[in-house]
Amino acid sequence: MKNIVILGSTGSIGKSALDVIEKFPDRFRVVGLTAGRNLPLLMEQIQRYHPQFVAVPDEDIYKQLKNVIIPPNPTLAKGGGGGFEIPEILCGIEGICNVAAMPYADTVISAIVGSAGLLPTISAIRAKKTVALANKETLVMAGELVMSEVKEYGTALLPVDSEHSAVFQCMRGYGHDSVKKIILTASGGPFVGKSADELENVSPENALKHPNWSMGRKISIDSATLMNKGLEVIEAHHLFTLPPEKIDVLIHPQSIVHSMVEFNDGSCIAQLSKPDMKGPIAYALSYPERLQDVIDTVEWEKLPALTFKKPDNNTFPCLSIAYDALKTGGTMPAVLNASNEIAVAAFLDGIIGFNRIPVIIKKVLDSHKPQPAYSIEVVLEADRRAREKTRSVIGS
């Protein structure tokens, strides 16, 4: 029986992870949950999975949660099966980090969206937990530091992003010296094939309509701009210790081939499945085993043609901007990530247009003087300054 902590339990990855865990109650048990502001869903999860510890970042949500649970809510006390009906409630980044490092947890699923996942993930690494990483921003912001800590603490870091899980599976049993390059696939999002002129006035609602994946709002916009793939390139660089020139991206609208590895002899291994995040989540939870019947199998005879093409970097410049940030290194990827988070939020709020997202990010990056990312404090300061600068650019 593995004890599981989920950081970001009310998000799309967190909900899929709980679906997997519920399907295999003899193998997994939830002992800790952290969430944002979705109090009704968090309450449902507490009632259903009986974690021992729960943490939220917001003081207001913390007080509301305490009022519901203490004194004990009779519906919670009925519980059963989980072992911890009335959880201890913690608050703030310190509380979330404490849940990430709780002593009897075996695996921590890091699924908090954005830069907020960095410190809790590091806490789990330092506590020597197996970390199932769905928060790509951790490696985008501080990849060298994080991977150094993974090595120092002997932590197992298993990728949950479908693309990185695919590469991880394809490379299993092969050394890095046998790899010519890895190829990350991208659906292209809802606007694949569109021109910049056609994207000038698209609404957030249209940008959120991903054709294949069910994801959160921020990552859905990142998929539409191709910034998500840019962040994944940076993440892959750190996960697989490959230089940028050995990491390619192809647009694959069908989302059946999740990524490929091309070897020195010219052969290629790909990982294929239906687009369902429960697959890579289950693989990370059960590694090196595979669980039974996690996702629906592909009906190969009914598939349309599988197509691949190069990204359109003129219409979707975020991908090339991310490559440039990776090549510059230091604090530049952290600035890229911070600026993107603010710009995406501004688009979702109707403050800026879709095509302004990469323009704003580029302005912020051009104004930043990168320095070596030799500590978490340096990374967080770069993140803070980038957010301020981005808000200033948007305001002007």
C-alpha cells in the first residue's frame, strides 16, 4: 500500500489522480491533499478520501474550512476506510510544504499550477519522497537547482506530463549516449492552422476549447499559444539532460503519439495511447509496474491518419521564445514563466488580446539581465521582478 499526497487536488491532474487511486484501493491511499480556492470540491474530496492532512494557501479558505470541519462535521465523521476522517488543516505556503513532506507519505504528486508548485515540490524532494511531477514550472524556473537536489537527496523524480512520460517510457533501458534526439508532440491546440490575422480577436472562451485534452484554464491557453510546448522543452532539457538542439517539437493534431525518441542508428520508438492523463499518472504511481485497464485502448482500425508537421513559429512565437530563454539560461527561464503567467491571466480577464501574449513576454525578456540561478532565492526574486515588469508593460 502506497500513501499518496496530492498537491493541487482540485485541478484537472489532481482529479484524474484521485480517479486512478480510487480504482486501486488495495494499492493506494490518500494521506494528504492541498488545494486552492475550490472549497466545495475540496470538501467532497475530504469526505471521500479521508486524508490526514489538508492545506490551502488562502487564509479566508482556511477559516471557512476550519469552520466546517471543527467541530467535526457529522458527515465527515461517518467516513470509514481511509483511517483519518477528520484531517488537520494547515494554511499558507508553509502548510502546503509541510503536507508535501509529511513523514508517512510515499509518493507526492506535484500538480499545483504555475510557480506556486516550486517550493512544495522542493520540500517533497528534500523529504526523500518519490515525486510524480506534473508541475513543469518547477523545472522551468529552477531546473539545475532542482535536479541537483534530486541527486543529493536520492529522490525518484517521475514525469507525469504526457510528453515527458512518453519519452521516459521510450528511453527505458537505453543510455543517453544512444539518443540522437527526442521529439515532443503537440496537438497545436484549438487554433492549429490559423494565421495571426485570424487570431487577432479570438476570445478566451474559444482559446479554452482544446480539441483533445481536458485541462485547466491556464494550461489550455498555454497550449493554444504553444508556450506549453516551450515550457516542456525546458523541462525535457533538465529531465533528460539533453541540449536544446536535441529536443524537437512536431504538431500532431490527433494526440495519439505522445512523444518519440530517435536513436543514433536512425530507429525511433514512440509511445501511443488515447489522450487521457490517467495513463501517465498511473504509470508514475505504479512504476516500474503497469496497472490493469487504466485507460481505454486505441481502436487502431478506426483511427484517422496520423499526421505531423513543423510548428508555425511566426504565428505562434512563444515556442521559439522559450527555446531562446533556455539557451540563455540562468534566471531567464524563470522570467519567461513568470511573465507568461501574468500575460495569460490578463488575456483570460479580457485585458489584452491573444496575439499580445508573446509580444509582452518578449518585451519583458528583452529588458531582463540574466544572472546565474545559483539559489532558490535568486530564482524567486527574478520571478517577482518579472511579474512586476509584466504588469507594467500590460498597463502601458
